[in-house]
Amino acid sequence: MARLANVLDALDLRLLRAVTERPRAGFLELARLTGVSRVTVQARLERLERSGVVTGYRPDIDLAGAGYPVRALATLEISQGALAEVAAGLSAIPQVLEACATTGTGDVHCQLAASSHQELQETLLRIDRIPAVTRSISVIVLSQVVAPRVLPLLEATPRPEPSRTRTSS
């Protein structure tokens, strides 16, 4: 993964920021925003997609606005060697938004969403019924302090300017 960071240059970051801020913009508008030609924008986005840096274009969905205002984080302890079984069990539960195998306290950390506290409780009970889950601890999210983000991380590393593109004025 560290190798991918070296592939991105300053133009790639300008383009990623433009696409993030204006996800419905066409190539021509992205070209205007980044100060390069439409062909350059198209070629760069295709390269970023092929290399796996850009993995899709999807809307940001507000879970509370969509009817799921209750969010929680769950830490699971699981039987040794049972990660695949737990992953399959968690994948079958729609309220599990994300699950990550971790080091430290707990083996798997999950992000959950529910329409009510009762649905959250039912979800937690369903997770506890996965045979390889030996213990779970959950906390309810009160508010989001930092929204999911990637650009600040990418922009924290100085990037070279591309050698053959015009810059914006």
C-alpha cells in the first residue's frame, strides 16, 4: 500500500478533491476545476480506477435521514481461527455496516446502525448467536466527532507536481 502513495502526484490529489467535492461533475467541469485538459482528467481517473485508488462513485447516505438514527460500535471476541465463520455471520446481518479484524482488545470491531434501540438490541442478540462469537461489548454512538474522510491523509504528504500539465491560474 505504501507504494500507491508514491504513485499519486499533486494533480491526482486535486482531481480526487474535485471529484469528492463535486461527485456529479463531468470531465469538462473537472478539467476546469483542476486546470488541465478534459483528456488528462479522463486518463487520470481511468488510471486511478485501474490501480484501485478510486473504487467507485456512490452517494453519501445520511443514515439518520434514511431512517436509521441509532448507531453503535461492537467489539467481539471470537474463537481462535474462526474469522471466516464470523465474517460470514456478520455479512448476513444488514445492520452491520462494517467489521474489521483488529489487534488489541477484542478480535473484531463492528459499526452498526438500526432504526430503533429495540432493533439494535435484536441485532446484538443476532450477533451473539453466531457460534464463534464468545463475547461482545457494545457502545451507542452519541454523535459523530469526525466524519469518514480520506483526503486529509492523502494531502498530508507532499506530492510532486506532474511534469507535463498546465496549472490553473
